[in-house]
Amino acid sequence: MVRPDGGDRIALRGLRAYGHHGVYDAERERGQEFVVDVVLDLDLAPAAASDDVADTVHYGELADRLVAIVAGEPVRLIETLAQRLADACLADPRVRAVEVTVHKPAAPIPHAFADVSVTLRRSAPASGRPDPTARSSTGFPNQEDGR
């Protein structure tokens, strides 16, 4: 049974990974640490009833996939990186929506600052599954068609 407010969530916050993303060549050459927060919206009732990790999103495996994306192919904008991370989360058909925040603590800003981040929220298509005709930007196989 889905909660009426759709309030079931899994949150993974403060995931740290080293990547080579940025607009400037120096950022892409040297790289830097990025911090990722994700909140998945999904129905946790099946996992709660079965007490079986197979009935939920395994957050350790999710962390591995997200770190691989951050450490993988460089992009210029953290907006693009956040979209790739959201795509990876939505590849699991149980995930209805995701909120992704990418923090760039070493952003090249010549002033003192506490944080720079981009947050986006994405939902699965109405069918509840990613569009099988869309090519994944994550570098991981699309669960629908094996790409």
C-alpha cells in the first residue's frame, strides 16, 4: 500500500567523490571533490513487509553507481552532472521521483563562501519506468533494453 502522501523516501546525503568537472580547463585537469545528496521517492511497504533488501533500493549499490558517475566522464556544468545522477536513480523502476543536489565545495569563486550547489527534481514517466527509447546519459545499461 502506498502512503497517501507518497512520503516514503530513501535519502543518501554527503556522498563524496572526486571528479574532473568544470567550465575551466584547470578544474578539468586537476579535478576536485564533489558532494552529492539524493532523496528517492518510492513505496517502501514491500521492503518493510518482506524485510528483504531485494524489495528496496540497495543504498550501498546506489552509492557505487553515483560515485562512478561523478568519477567518470567529465562535464562542464554541475547541472549536467546532477541530471546524469538523477537518470541513474530513475533507472530503478521502483523510484517514482528523485531530488539530487550536487555540491561543489572547491568552486573557483574568488570570495569566501559556504557552499555552491545545484538541486534538481525529476520524476519517472507516468508509467513509473524510465523511457526505454531514451539513451541513458549515465554510462550504465538501460534496464529496459540492455543498453
